[in-house]
Amino acid sequence: MILEIGDFIVGNTDKLPQIDMSYDVGKGYDPINELMRAIILRTIDDYNSTGELHDEAVAYMFGEGVDEDDEYIFSFAAICRHLGLDPELTRNTIMTTKRKISTRRRAA
């Protein structure tokens, strides 16, 4: 197999170290996206717990204490929109799903 990397052409790619292409420019690991993803996953965990954590997760998902005109960058709605999710649909899915939503990260 021949691989072209920029101006370089590599003949035998079998001996090259493996590269996770999910980290390629523009698609893949982005620290901000990972932080936002972690916040949503923590919200799911908290919602599935009891007591104060559950109550705080509900308040967070409904944006209690957040002015719509001056939305906080890490509000539930802002994170959902940044990740390409509909906030209302995401909130509804979290709150009405019959099966547990896995929040564990799978090994690469």
C-alpha cells in the first residue's frame, strides 16, 4: 500500500506506526468538545442518582438561574447546541429513557 503524506510518499505502510485518524484536523479530539461531553455525561449520572444531585441535574437541564438573553457558555442548552444536539430533545431523552444511558467511555 502506498501512502501520501503531504509532499512525502511512503511505499510500505505496513511498518508505519498506527495513527488514530479521529485526531485528524477538524474531526476528532477537541478539548472543548471533550469538556462539554463530560459535563453532559455528568449531568446524566447526576440525574440518575437521588437527592440533591438529581435535583441539581434537573435545575441545570432546565436552565434555572440562567437568563436566556445572557446565556452561560456551559449551560445545558449552550453545550447541546455546540455539540449539534437539540437541547429540548436531549433533555427529554435523558429524562424519559427506559434504559440506562451508558456514561462510560469506551477504550479506543
